[in-house]
Amino acid sequence: MTVDLRAAAGRPIHWAVGATLLVATALIPGAESAAAEQTSEVGLRYSCALPSGPEEVAVLVSAVLPTSVRTGEEIRPEHVSLDVELESSALTRFTGLEAATLSAAARLTVRAAVGDRTADASWQDLNAPATALPQEGGLTLTATGDVPTVSFGTAGPATLTPAALQLSLSSFRDGGEPTSPPGLDVRCEPLPGEARALATITVTGDPEPTAPVPAPSPDPAPTGSDPTAPPRPHPPADGLPPTAREKIDALTEERRAALADDDPGSCPVEIPPELVMTTAETYAAGYANAVKLDGAAALGPAFMKVVLNKRYINDSCASTVDVTSEVDFDHQGRRQLPPTKATFLSFGFMPTTATMTLEQVGPPAAIHTHTVTNTPAYPEETTVTAQLSLRLSDVEVNGVPLDVGPDCRTERPFEQVLRGYGQSYPPAGYLVAYGGSLTGYARIPPFEGCGVDEDLDPVFTAAVSSVGGKADNYTKMTQAPLCVATNPEGPDCPPRAPDPER
């Protein structure tokens, strides 16, 4: 999406269209990359809030950036580095803990501006390796890493200016064990008069016109669960909320048909994609039915890393907005949901207990949202599609351990599709930004690799896998509101696990 920064002049940019949270939307990747490059750097003085009091810190920001681009053209900062010079007085806390080394994770807010229009981007995942603390004098930590792409929707001289800085400092003793306490989070602000640009980039050409949409109310629709409810989630009779999908499809087709009758050539055949990227975190929790076992397994709470708006198409002719985002599960550094233990009655009479782990495979899960904008409520449908593999371990049958081996799993990944329906005005149902419930079915493939002394694949296939090609295992997941990287002090940060609905 091309952000109309005129509407944002003099106030923070923090608004949403349907399920799409557009926060600090200078991040608008396009399809091309710039040819001419410049190595840009700027030295700034920051005031950092340390336990001993405010400390002045010198910071050098550098990156390789293009000298000019066209509107909507991708800018990918390369060789980004952040040199943070800590004076000896800033190291007193760590020397007092008998620390031998100090490392850092840095998050730098970078203000993108063209004319009087500004938006903040978050350069995070900048990491400085462990560096030996000197016996005397100061220390320089150099943080490097990849940062989000950026593009501009308006022509003119554009600037990228470093702003607030957050440091997560970690200290370790000789031998690598962490000190106690092990680290320190430090917030830094540029000193007065230190707002200097890292680079100026010439933006040429005219953007596609895109009208900004007002934000919905910041109060999400409440979610929760009744602890006295039965443990199995119950799917609606038709699998969807009544008329929700039909209404969305009808509105879309009605608009397209009307335009085709009026002027078949008035709408472009292809809508150019415009992307708005920012990162976010959240949790989801829920239940998955195992049809053959006549029971349900708890899922989560699962921590999720989200990249919002990898692809954004605003079709003003059809009055629709289509957005694709991505999400990865993260449990102790692995792309999976937390293992969950469940007990079922196998074949209707045999109590079986097993630890089940859903592992994410392949690319990140895709979040696609389709919003209809020619009705005041802005109804929308969100589809989340993930590739998963189911692994079984710690199996007991009738209280007796069953050695299934280390790699008892589905013979191939399976697709889990979840859908949610909501509206923006007033906010209700499921919205990516505010969370809610998603439901869907999955087809569990046959198992392989089960059993050490005997082949147990047929047993688990018969007990768990779906019949034929039918997706018959119903799942209901409840997502918490997003904690967005560009608003770390927001009411939904840090992210919290939701109460799963049944």
C-alpha cells in the first residue's frame, strides 16, 4: 500500500484497514532494486537510561543505500551496522558483576520522511557478539543484521533518520555462564539537536493513488472461554458462520459486475502489488478434535512471529483489499507448537496417552485477508494456511509404555487451513490485529517410523489418520491481539496467551 503521509503529519502513524495493521508504514516493498548505491553513515549522541543515571553514548549508524529510486520501488538497506561506544562509567554495573564479556541486541527506530510526511520503521534483529570487557576504558559493541525493506509512495527527496534506540545487554563470566542478573534493557533517546539523517534518497515518479482508510476502534472485541464448557470444540453445522462468506463473495461479485456493465475497460486487468511490512508477535491457543479417538487435544499457547503485509493489493475498482502476511511458530527456537499430552480411548475402549508435537515445515504459514470496502462494516475473511507434521512420543497404552522410537510421525506434511470472519466497523469477530477465533479442518496422513521392535505404523494410522481424503479433524484456535514491533509500549505488549475458546 502507498501510505498517504499527509494524513499523518504531526501525529504517529498507527491505523488499520480491516485485518491489516498498518503501523509505521514506510515499509512498502516493491518489485525492483536500485542500481546506484551510496555508503551512508551518521554519528549521533544518545542519552541512555542506565541504573546509575543518564549516560551519554556515541552511536555510529551505517548502511549501503541507493541514491535514487522510483515511487514504490524497493529499497533494501545492506551492510547495516550500529557501533555503540560505551564509556567506562557505563560499564560499571557489569564490572561489578565480575562480567568477562558483554553482548547486545539492538532495535533502532528509523524515521522515513518525504516532504512533511513521516513514518517510523523498526530496524530490529541487530546483534553484537560477545566482546571482552576491558580492564579500563570504554568498549564499542558493533551490532549487525538484516533490516526490513522500505519504499516511498510520493516523489521528492526522502530521508532516513535514526531515532530512538533500545539495547538489550547481556553479560557473561569467564566460562560463558551468565552473570546474576544476566542482562539489562536500556532505552536511549537522541540528545537535543542530534536528529540528523542517515541518508537522503531522491524519489521520482508518481504513485498510484490510494485513499487512506480511517482506523477502527482500538478496543478489540472481547474473547474468552467458559472453563465449565466441554473440552471438545464444536464446529458450526456448515463449518462457517451463517452467511459470512456468502456475504463477502456477493459484495465482491456485485461490485465487479456493476463496473463491467458500466465500462468494461475502466478497471485494470492486473492490480500492481504494493506491500507494507512490519513485524509483530502474538500467541494462539485452542483445541483439535481427533475424530477416530472421540477426544480433543489442547494446542498451545503457541508463540508466533508475524511479518505483516508481505503483499498488499488495494483494488479500488472492485472495492476490495487483499493482504498476505506470514507467520512462524516458535517454541524454544524451533518452528513448532509446544508439545501437548493427551489421553484418548483408542478404538473406543483402550486408554492411550501420547505426547503430540505439531512441527511447522516448509515456508512460513500464509495469512490471507480479503476485505470488502464498499459497505460501511468492511466485512472480511482471513485464511491461515500452514504446512505441519505431527510427531508422537511418550506413548502409553493402558498404562504400559510403548516404545515408538524417536521419529514416529505422519509420513508427509499436511495442510492445516483455518478461517476467521470479522468486520472493522465496529470491530467484531476475527481481525488479524485484534485476534479472535479461527476454525477449520485437517486431514491427518498415515504414520511412518513408529515402533522399535515392531512396526506400529498401521496401528497409529488406523487410530488417528483421516479416513480417505476427507479433512475431518476440526480445530479451533484463539489468537491474542498483536504486539507490533513499532509500538512496543502498546497495550498488547508484551504479547499474552489467550484463553482458548471451545
